[in-house]
Amino acid sequence: MKKKINRKDFLKAIIYLMLFPLLWVLNRMFKDHQRFGVRQKEIRLKNNLPQGFSISDEVILHKSEKQLNIYSSKCTHLGCKINRVDGEELVCPCHGSRYNSLGEPIKGPSLKALKKLDYSIENNEIVIRL
């Protein structure tokens, strides 16, 4: 005589069966992460920048008389690469977000400031680690 399985036990069995492949994938991801580590990308730029904005692929630099600020070139709205300067404003080409020289949004749709990046100066070069 066949034993009937109730719905609750059936659902438990399905969940357990789905859990094993998920745990295996997570374990592989963790081992790969440990093996390869987190690589940092390094950008080196000459320290002879003009005053104002300079855009270099993944970073935006703003140099004033007193300080140098470096920001990620990814718009905080949807991650488009900011590649245009209009006066003293950065302009995102995708949806028109505008940022001031401090990386703060002055026109939406973006609501968050650009990510400010740390840097160091070595051998008259600006070194930015992403």
C-alpha cells in the first residue's frame, strides 16, 4: 500500500531540494572570491591639471585654488557615464542630471551626490584607487 504524502511535507521536500543547489552556488562564489580576491583598479594622472573640471574616463576631477576633489563619473541616477561640462556644472548625457563642483545634484532626476573618491599624490602623480 502506498503512503500518501501531505501537502506540507511535499513543500518541505521541494524547499530542501532547491536549497542544496543554492548552497553549492554560494559556496563556489565564496571560494572564488577568496581565491581571486578583490582587485583594486588604479588610475594615475599627472598633477598638472588646470583649474576647473577635468574628465578622465572613470573619474571627474575638480581643481580649485584651495583643493582637489575627485568623483566617480557614474551618475547616481542610473549609472550613466558623465562626460560633459557646461560652465561650472557636470551634465549626465542620459537623463540630464546636473551636478555642481561639489558633486551635489542641482537638477534631477538624480537625488544623490556623486561618489567622492580618495586619492594620494605620489611622484607628482595623482593616484586614485577604485
